[in-house]
Amino acid sequence: MPHTPEPIPINTSSGGTAGFLVYPYLFDPVGEWIGWVEEHRLVYSVFGQYVGWLNHDFRILRRRSEDFTHPDREPPARPARFYPPATVPLPPMMAELKYETMDVLDEMPDLLPVYDAFSLPEEAD
């Protein structure tokens, strides 16, 4: 995939925009870093765990019965803050998925948590 400075909307099968790709980084709708895409369209979470793949219509897909043969990867450096665009084009009509394939952002969005999802708030004095 070539480097693209313009954000590409990441769509869901249900017809929404669930994030953005600013290659290689993936961001949620409010601009929080949730993962990255490798050159062969494999998608990993910010913690380096395999999530699925980015298909041609910019959905993140995964096999329901994943064989877990994808080793964890070292995440790239944390990107600069991303500010999502105020408007995005309507998603295109999506092809039906076979039962063995799921749309990650529709069915298992917790596979792509934000970078600081597991940090604890500091206690007040």
C-alpha cells in the first residue's frame, strides 16, 4: 500500500464509518490510535496482536474460527494526534460476507482498543 496523507474512512458492513486509515496507522472515529496495517493489508492492534485484514472496500475482516498462526508484532512508534475530518463521504454498498467471515468493527470492536485503554487514572492527592 502506498503512503497516503489523506485519511481513508474505514467502513463497517452495517454502513457506518468506524475509523480512519492514515497509512499505516488506524484511528477510531474520534482520532485515537487503535492499530496499524502492514503492507500485505494485515491489521494489528496497538499492542501488536493480529486482528484481521483490510479488504478492498476498507472493512476490517476476520475469520470466525481464526487459527491464531499470526505471531504478535512489535508496534510502530506511536503516531501524532490525528484529528478526523468533520465530514466523510457515505460508505459504498458493501458486498455480503460469508458466514465464516466477520466484520471486526461491527462484531468485535474490542479487538482494536485505543492505545491507553488499559491505563489507570492517577489518584488525586
